[in-house]
Amino acid sequence: MAKVLTRKPVVAWALYDWANSAFATTVMAGFFPLFFKQYWNVGVPATVSTFRLGVASGVTSLIVALIAPIVGAIADKGGARIKLLALFTVLGAAMTAALVLVEQGNWLSATLLYGAASIGFWGGNQFYDSLLTDVATEPEYDLVSGYGYALGYLGGGLLFAVNALMVSKPQLFGIPDAAAAVKLSFASVAVWWLIFSLPAVFRVRERRSAPALPPRAAVAAGFAELRRTFAEVRGSRALLLFLLAYWFYIDGVNTIIKMAVDYGLALGFRQASLIQALLLVQFVGFPAALAFGWLGARIGARAGILTGLAVYTGVTLYAYRLDTETEFFVLAIVIGCVQGGVQSLSRSFFGRLVPAGKAGEFFGFYNMMGKAAAILGPLLAGTVALLTGDSRLAMLSIALLFIVGGALLLRVPYRATSGQSAGSTP
């Protein structure tokens, strides 16, 4: 185990999760929902700002879903997955830094910049995910995937802890007020993201099954290959069922990540307590992601995912009834135990379905399904909150996504993962 996780390409690859998780924690899950509601939507009813946040997340997900398979196919043919990883990283970091310039009440500019930064985040993730098959062998997928998520929780949590201290005690850092501290936190995420992405860009190498094509030829070949891949996905029961299952259950996971802080605010919990709960998720998630990688290598990725989905279903029922900040902390601990595990084992499960030489393209489909699903979840939660005035019902509705996704995952054929005999659990 230790030998695998100390290989230079594996470490360089996993550090990208350390890098971009700063955006997921400080911006996406942490300060953006708070700042969006209290600073850029000052004086606006909570249900309206929740709806705006849901729409922003949904539209961003739609854009990513549409472009992911296309850029993935082109990247495979042009041998450009590393280059596109760098390009989307620069886009995400630059747009995150630009949030510093948005004035109070200007929710539309904040929404547009956040959307562009999110495209950089998810676009980079597509190529980062696809490189799992380049740095690890198939028996190592579960362990290495969990290692990446674990470093992401640790790195994102460390920077978020510093950012949270900046916001709660700005005078210690020579910052005039909490609003300025939040904006400075966005800038720190951009710098962190860029610096710790460098090892992946310079040390990871793509495995190519054919010579790279020049840009124009790569575009033409990429579109042609995309049509063939659509046919291949439609003709493969294993691929189709897994992607459909993933489409449902990862929607629930992403919606909870994006809307948890907003939900806590709607219930009247203190901002400081919500930030502490997010930090708790990060530091619980670090050992939990490693544990799920180990668990997946022993009982199979499918069984590990189903375990996590069962816990998530219970989480939504618990969230519907919770009333105190202490209960919210309990919720955070439970989520931290399974969040990274479900994500990492889904990545390693799908990695076993990917044909050689098509990692970028097939992980484009993987990300397309995740983002297409994320169109529904945030919009559903935001719309239910707006129509009923009850954020609890919005959270409860997410349980259905985990139940349907888990039921579909059970139907994925046992032969879905290569290297395992029929009748084994993938």
C-alpha cells in the first residue's frame, strides 16, 4: 500500500485534488453561499437568494455536461489531456480571483464569475479523473482514487481552516473586516489552486494507444470518435446502467455539498457554526476516504458505494428533522464519513469500464452524467424552497435520488469490471 502511494506520478496526480479542493471547500461549499446570500443579495428574501444560487449551479452544470464529452474526445485524439487540465485550472483560478472585485449587491456579476470558475473546476476535474488510469494499474484504482480524495479533504480543509480564522478574526491578519477577509480568501484559493496543480501538469504523463494528432485533425477525429462512443455506450448494458445510476445518486451528493450551508442558514444556525461543521467534514473525510479506498479494494467498489448511499439516505431523513446546531454537527460527521468514499469508488468503478486510449472521452461522459444530474438537484431544492417556503422539504426530496441510484447500481452486470471473474462483486 505505502509503495503505491509514494510513487511520484501518483503523488503528483493526487496533489491536484489537494489543489482544487480549496475551491470546493472555501468557495463552493463555504464562503460563496454565505457571501452570496448576505453580501451580494443583501436585503433579498432568503428563498429568492436560494433560488438564484440553485439556478446558477444548474446552468453551470448544463454547460459542463454539454462540453465534457466533446473536449474529452478531442483531448484523447490530440494527446492533450494534460494541456486541457492546465487550461481549465487557469480559467477556474482566474475567475475565482476576480470575485474579489465584485461589489456588494452585485449578485449577477458574482453569479457569472462563480459559474465560470465552476466550469474551470469541473472541466479540470474531468481530465484529472481520467488520468487515474495513467498513474495506476487496475488493481490499484480503488486505493489510489481514495488517496486523491483523502489529500483533497486534507488540503482543502487546511486552507479553509486558515480562511475561516481570517474571517472570524480579521484583525489578527491586518484585515479591516470580515467582508474583506472573505474576498481575500477567494484570492488565496486561486493562488493555492495554481501552485499545487503544477506537479500534476509537469510530472504526470498520458498513456497513448496511438500517436497524437495535430489540433485540426484531433478536432475532426474527436467528433467522429464521439459518435462511435455514443453507440458503444448505448450498446453496453454495464456502461449504460452505471452511468444512469451515477446520474441519480451523484446528483444527491453534489446537491448536499452545494446546499448544506444554505440549508443551515435557512434554519437560523449561526454562520460560525456552519463553517465549523464544514471544517469537520473535511477532517473526518481525510481518513474516511482512505478507509473507503481500502474497503473498496477488499469488498468491491459496488458494495462500498451502496454502503455510502444507504448512509446518505439516512442523512436526508435526519436532516429533515434536525433542529439544533449540535444535530447539524452530527450530520456533518456522518457526511464526512461517506462523501469522499462514494465519489472515489465511483471513479475507480468507472475507470474499470473505460477502453484503452479513451479515458478522456469516457470520463467526459462520466462528468457529463454528474453535471447533467446536478442540473436537477439544485433546481429541485431551490424550487421546492421557493414554492413551499420550507427548506426541510427541499432536503427531504433528495433521498429519492439515492434510492433510485442504488437500485440501478445493483443491476450493473458483474462482468462490468475487467479483471474480475463472473459472479464477483466489482
